Amino acid sequence: MILSIFLPNAGCKHRCKFCNQYSMTGEKMPTIEEIRNTFKLFKEKKPDEIAFYGGTFTGLNIELQEKYLKLSRDIFPNLPLRISTRPDEIKKENLELLKKYNVQIVEIGIQSMYDDVLDASSRGHTVKDNINAVKLLLENGFTVSAHLMVGLPLDNFTKSFRSLEKLINLNVKLFRIHPTIVFKNTLLEKEYLHGKYVPLSLKTAVNICSEQQLLAFSRNVNIIRLGYFVPENQKKEIVAGPYHPSFGDIVKAEAMRKIITRLNIKQVYFPRHFTSWFYSYENKKLNVKKEIWNGPIMFDKLSLQEASSLSLKKEN
Ligand code: SF4
């Protein structure tokens, strides 16, 4: 279990066009005392990892970063930590501090590998910053979990797909992919209300992300989250965009459908816990024999990796 401490927009020196973490999560900035109490409360539950999510951890002043890290180490001496941050706040000095406190995974908001998209989204960093940050983190032994968004201003299918591909080529192996949602009290909301920004439909977002999922399967990298988790009481903050509570499941089911139809697969085999990938949404009606077994997912005689790769080739 990951014990997460959420620090909304903490350490962010400016606000990205789509972001308002108070609206998105309903979380408030915790005091050090509140964090200490949370740690004590969860100590008995024996978490496996501590995460400082939200905002730009390495953008906080260095004393405050150390206060959070030390508090965590004092209560959970041997646990690995993870933090979230942005590419232009990754500097050699930060990394020394993170290493000292056993931070192992850095969640980094890349969002796009195209400068025009980053600029149009008021990200305040460039693709060069993305590349430098990823290289520096990997060289220093951190695991990088790269966050990407689809449907940002000036983004399109090809840019979303290639952004993922470019990061895989840089040796990133963990990803979170979020379709862009318009939340209240963001600049993107204003642009949307003035007709300057048109969000993706759910169908288009699923189409793009299912191709990204096929790419991830074909290159053996892991997308650990697809779509935003929005707590029930924050759903009123969504103004527009392709939000769906089961977005990730829809994308996986669509990726399976694409493989089966593009490659004219006759029989699929899968472990029971993947049943929803093959039966949910449109996949109930698929004309293919389905068998639950204890082995890996197979499409006729093809592995998931081989079938994903062939399915991408077939489409292009
Ligand atoms: S997207 Fe990330 S960097 Fe931008 S304002 Fe939100 S938390 Fe800060």
C-alpha cells in the first residue's frame, strides 16, 4: 500500500492552463503536524511506500523538502519514497537530497514532447527540459514515472502517440496518461467558455489512448494509470472533457478489440482477472472464442506483446 500525502500545487511557481489541484482533488494543504498525525495513524497498516503527490516537490524551498522527507524517514525509517515534480525543477542538488532520503520513484509531469503544446498549455518548460530531466534522473538511478496528457491545446493524435514513443526511446518504463479535462477555475475553463478550446470527445480520447496502450504493450512498458481519479464530491468541478470513472478499463477493452479485429484473431486466452478486458463494453459481441486459463494473455499463438506490435503495424 502506498501512503500518499497530497500537497496541492505546492512548489509550483506558476499555474499551468489546465490545472487547479484544489478543484481537481478537493484536498487542502496539510500542515506538518497533520502529516505527522497521518503517518502515525497509518503506521500500523504497514505501508510499503510513502508518496508526496501534487504540486512540484523539488520546487519547494530545500529546507521544507527536507522537513517532509525527514518526517517520513523518522516514522518509516526503511520505506522507499516517491515524489511528484516537473522537469524544469530537476537539478543535481535536488537529486542528492532525494537520494539521501531514499526517494526511489520520481513522478514527473512531462505532459507532451512537443514545444508548441507545452507552450499553448502554459507549462513554462520545454521539451529540452523534459529530456534533460529524464536523463538526469535515470543516470542517478531513479525510476521515472512520466505523466503525459492527451488533448491539450495544439495536441493531436500523432503528437500524443509520438510523445509516448519518444519517452520510451529515452528508456522510461512507467507512465500515467491523462486525457485533458476542463476543471473549474482554470484558464482552460475560460478558453473553453469562449470557444477557444475544444476538448476531446470520450470516443476520441479512448481511440488515442488505446493506440498508446498498444504501443506500451508492444514495447513492454507499463502505463500504471489511464485517466484521472476524481473523488465523488469533486465531480461538480468538471466543466467539460472526456472524463469517465472507468476510463482505463474502456481503453484496455478497446485495445483488445483492435488487436482481435485487425489481426482477425480466432481464439483468445487470458487469466480470470483480465475478463473485463475481453467482455466489457463492445467486446461482449466480438466474434472470437474466449478461454480463461492460468497462462499469459494470448491471441491465437501470439503473445500480448507480439499481437500489439503487429496490430500497430497493420494500422499504419
Ligand atoms: S500541472 Fe503540475 S506544475 Fe502545473 S500547476 Fe499543476 S501541479 Fe503545478
